[in-house]
Amino acid sequence: MDQTAQDGASVEETDRALRFVEARLAEHPEVKRWYTHLGHGTPFVYYNYFSQGRTANLGEVFVELRAFDPKRTPKLFEALRARFSDYAAARISLKQFQQGPPVDAPVAIRIVGPEIEGLRRIADQVEQVLKATPGTRDVNNPSRLLRTDLDLGIDTEKAGLLGVSALEVNRTVRLAVAGLAAGQFRASNGDEYDITLRLPMRERPSIEALDAIEVGTSNGRQIPLREISNPHFQTVTNSITRYNRERQVTVSANTRPDFNTARVTAEVVKHLGEIGLPPGYRFVIAGDAEAQQESFSGLLPAILVAVFGILAVLVLEFGSFRSTAIVAGVIPLGLTGALLALLATGYTLSFTSIIGMIALIGIEIKNSILLVDFTNQLRERGTPLDQAIQEAGEVRFLPILLTSATAIGGLTPLAVQGSALYSPLAIVIIGGLISSTLLARLVTPVMYKLLPPSVQSTEYDPRFALT
């Protein structure tokens, strides 16, 4: 759970927001315990979640529930989000740990361009598109809120005539107002404390405090800072981030529980075409879409190597392309069942589900080899084609059925546990085994009848009689 106060907020303001979050958590008995971190992000507690560093306006709460209920827990999350939205002094977002590559938000649009002001104007339009798209929530536009900075307004020409360098001015002002580290003090109990040297101030420094600052010149004299500066406040962008060495702003949003992230992203992309981009600016789709593209691009070579490797082994084993085609004919049957199983259970085509499809292909090929190889053996012994197909189907049906049933039974606990990482893998294999086991018993004999491979018949020998 992230809590971010306005940029420049003090630790006290961030602490008040965190106490508000803790009070809301204490109202729900489903919450077992929580750990609060003020001024920095949560330490490493999950493999794809990284700490956000140290800053005064940041706080995070790690919450542990007593149990996860598929029906009641999502309702608890929505109730907490509704309560957190009532707090106006900070942006409070609730995030649930998820499997997969680390992404800041599932839906994210990256605007890339040369000028900060142009990026801000386009980011405001993208923010409105995300808010108007059904299924989005917690829309975040980092460029919407500007930061107030103090510009010293140094007159460089006058400072140069007086022998004052810009580095000396910056160092003196920082020493006087913010302070500079002068060392560390170690107490008798072993604790160490930083020693900071700055002007004596009872309250927070104001712009009037600059009147008491003097800077040194090159000849050793001291002159008032006011003689070479005109301090004033100005609004600037919070931060400037880059994408491939180009300036960029990323507008992101989370998705609601009942919406598919891919469909929401597609809807957002469709409306982005209505935004007229000036020359030099472009959109880059980030979030889950970018993470999936990177994952699948690295997986495609592995899939091709696995498929062609299996086909090569089949050609070497049977010495016939027809037998290889008959054995490989079960692959579409299993993949069809795998996709239908994903559709029926509501899971998407993820990295783990594709891994499951690769494993499914291996299991299907093994079962198909049992049938085709035994049919070839019968024909080599002189059995007629139709009789060999029928006899092989009867003899090998039970071993293939038991093999598939054993695999399905072993994967069922993974499929029903509701894990975002392992359940899609198990569901893909189960659905593919069911469809291939049922359909292949019809399709494989028909393919063998239509494409009978050439075999060399041998004289019947009673020693090879079947029992």
C-alpha cells in the first residue's frame, strides 16, 4: 500500500496520512498485522516489488491478511480504496502483490518528446482519456502537480565583477539554510549521529533568512548575497525522466477487478488516436502490454527450437515424414483444448500458460507415438491396414487414457488453488490433455488411414504374437 503526500510535504504531514491509513486498517478484523515505513519504501519483501528509496513525502504500509477469500477479500480492497479516496492531503493507492515481471501499473502510456511543456499538455489529455475509459482507477499523472523551487536569481555578470563564483554561492546558501555534513558523533552506546553545520534557526527557514547570508569573493572579502541575487519562487516540473535518452512522461492507471487489462489497454489506445500530437512527439505503450511483449519475444525462439526439435526427433525415429505428420497431428487438438480451458476459467494467455503449452505438446507427442509406432509394428508383421489401425487403437487406448488421467490428477491441485502463477499452467495442460485424449482417438486413426506410411512387411512369426 503506497501513500504519497504532495511534493515537498514534510515528514509530519506524511505521518498524519499514514496514521489515517492505520486507523482504517484497524477497523477490519480480516487484517492480521501491518508494518509501516515512513520516509522510505518497503524493504524487499516480494520478488517483483522494489523499494522506492527515501523521500519525506513517501510512506508505505505492508499489510498481512488472516486469509484470502476469493469473494470477500476483493470487496475488502474496494471498501478500503473508497475510504482512502476521502483523504485529500495525499494520494493513497492499494496494490496487491501479483505474479509476473515488475510493472508500476498494468495500464501505462508513455509520452516521448523534446519539450517538457509539450509533454505536460499531452499528458493532461492522456489523463482525461484514462479517466474516461471504463475499468480504470487510480490514474496517476506525475506531471500534473508542479513543484515550487527557490531561484536565487544570481546576476552572473555582477558576481563575476566582484569575484564571486556560482559554486561559492551555491555552497554558501546550502551551508546556511539546509546545512552540510560536518562529520558523525558516536554516543557511548554505539549509536552514530550525523553532525550538520548551518545557521542558527529556531523555525523553518524563510526567504528572509537569505538577507543574513554573506558570500566570499576571490580577494577574501565578504559581501551580502542580496547584492548579486534576486531570490524568488518559481514552479518547475517535479522530475525529468528519460526513455532511450529522450524526455518522457508516463501516465498510468490500475484496472478494476472485473475488467481485463488487455481490453482496457486496447480501448485506451483506440482513443489515443483522437489526440493530435505535434511533430517530434509519440506514444509508447507501457505497463503489462510492454512486459508481455518483452517476455513473449524472448520465449518465441525457445518455442521454435522446441517444436522443430521434436519434429526432427520424430523424423529420425520413424524415418518417414508421413508418420511424423500423423504423430504431430495431435498438437492442434491439444492447443485448442488448452485455449478453451483458459477461456472457461477466465485466465489470460500469460508466460506460464505458454510454458504449459510447450509441456502439453511433449505429453501429446508421447501418447501419439505409442499409437502410431504400434500400428507400424503390426503392419510390419503382415497385419492388414484397417485391422492394424483397429487393433492398435484397442490395445493402446487404455495405456494412453491412464497416462493422461494420471497427469490430470497430479495437476488438479495446482489448477484449483487459484494461483496466478501456477494455475494457468496446470489448466492449459489439463484442458489440452482432455481434448487430445478424446479427439486424437478419432483423428489419428483417420489420418493414418489417409496417409499410411510405407512399412516393410516381414513374415509372420508366432513369437511376436500378441497376448
